[in-house]
Amino acid sequence: MDIKKVAVIGGGTMGNGIAHVFAMNRIPVNLIETKQEFADKAMATIDKNLERMVSKEKISAEDKVTTLDSINATLSIAEGVKDVDLIVEAVPENFDIKKSVWEAVEANAQDHAIFASNTSSISITKLAALTGRPEKFIGMHFFNPVPVMKLVEIVRGLETDDETYNVVEKTSKLLAKVPVPVNDFPGFVSNRVLMPMINEAIFCVHEGVATPENVDEVMKLGMAHPMGPLRLADFIGLDVCLDILNVLYEGFKDPKYRPAPLLVKMVDAGKLGNKTGEGFYNYK
Ligand code: CAA
């Protein structure tokens, strides 16, 4: 099966990036949001990121117009999923929100459509069980900024079949991404390895081993990371980091994943990183 058209549900940081890469690679997208202002914001972000690519001569001005023209923003899940071959869900990491989205998708999608979630922490097997087609349910985990990062972590749930995996792997390559298969365990591979590093960096700050700037400098200059772990935590969102650490902690029942108390305190204070203007760094 070839994927000729997709629906992306959610136009936030990840969703608008996912819509951007499908459309830029000539796969038309229905981008589904809950409110017109969110849909407008998603389209404005895609426009801005495409313009950045035009100014760096990565794509032509014509490519930008064609890409924007092939994204159709809609506020209706029923309308947005009825004529597509693949649905990629990128709504907030809250099981109840995802449950209501997948129930609406299930009621309106074509029988052959593949269901993919961009979740970074919720079990693919558990989401798949909300639908009547767990064998066609899979994780397509993209990385921020989606137009730049090469990886798609493809997460196989307990019942995901080979055909679904093969179609999603092939589609990821069409997006000029590198698909890497992993099985469904808490945090998959990416966050199981990344989040303990971020958490340990926060413990270093908490214990006064070094300032955030100096922790980041060590990891950038000593380990060639493009961003230090604390700058990256701000970029991902401290609330998202905390949620993922809790999923690892509860999923494995292993104290090595316990979230640093300083992380919990910063989230309680509403200092969530770039999106609120303050985290380990000030962005105001
Ligand atoms: N859309 C299109 N292009 C973009 C972009 C966007 N949103 N953001 C950046 N770019 C492009 C820039 O145009 C630039 O292109 P050139 O190399 O051709 O000049 C390139 O990306 C680098 O951007 P900048 O020069 O502005 O900035 P930089 O060199 O500091 O790189 C960065 C920025 C790409 C974000 C880099 O710092 C980086 O790779 N950081 C690590 C990001 C990371 O680890 N992401 C994963 C987070 S985890 C996650 O997403 C999943 C999860 O489950 C938590």
C-alpha cells in the first residue's frame, strides 16, 4: 500500500512540523486542530519555517507555495480522516485526550487506514487497544525540530503487523527521514536514554556541582552535543520531561528513574522552559 494522503491531528510543535515534512515531500495533508486560532497559528509556523528554508536555499519559493497549498487545515476529525491512508496523531500527552481522539478517528477512518501516534511516552499497545485495528496501529515518533531532525523512531506495539511496519518504514524514507525500529517499552529507546541524562544534569545543578551554563558547556564541548542537556530540557519542555520520567519510573518500578526534586519544583512553579519564557534559562 502507498500512502497518498495523510491526516495529522494536532498542530502544536510536533504536529505542525510533521505536517510540514509530509507536505514538503508531496504527500497532501489534512491538518486537524480544535480551534481556528490554533489552526492559523500552526499554518503561520509552517509558513515561517518554510521561509527559513527558502532563505537558506534549501527549497525554492515555488516549493514553499506548493507545500502550503497541499496542507488543508480543518477543525473536524470526521472530515479530516475520512479520505486518508495514514493518520498521525500528535495531540497532548494525556491519555484521556488521546482516547477521545482515537475513538473519533476509528468511527470515521477508511478500513485500510494505518493509525500512528507520535507519543513520546504513552504505550503504543495501550493506545492500539482503544481501536478495533491494533495490528494497524504503530508509533511514529518524530523529533523536534521535525523538519531538521533525521530520526523517526518506529514503535511496534504488541500486535502491530509486518505490513503496517513496512508501509510506515517506506513512508518515513519518502520523508527523507531515517526510520529505526524499536519495540514498545516505556520511553522506547530515545527517551529511556535521553531523560536519565537530563535528570542527572538537573541533579548536578540541585547539588551545586555546577551552574546550568557550566553543565551544558561540559556536555557541548566535551561530548559534542549540539545543545547541553538543560538547554535541551527547556527546548523539550520541563513538564514533558517530568511526564516522561514519571512514565519510566512507574513503568519499570525502578528508582533510578525518579525525577529530580528540582525538576518537580520548577514545573510546579510554571517554569516550563522556552514555551513559558523561563526554565533553566531566561528567554524573556
Ligand atoms: N524548521 C526548519 N529548519 C529549521 C528549524 C525548523 N523549525 N529549526 C532550525 N532549522 C534549521 C536552520 O535553518 C539551520 O539550517 P542550516 O544548517 O542549513 O543553516 C539548522 O536547522 C540549524 O539551525 P540554527 O543554525 O538556527 O541553530 P543551531 O545550529 O543551534 O541548531 C538545532 C538548532 C537544530 C535545534 C540544534 O541545536 C539541535 O540539533 N539541538 C538538539 C535537538 C534535539 O535533541 N531534539 C530532540 C529533542 S527530543 C524530542 O523531540 C522528542 C521527545 O520525545 C522528547
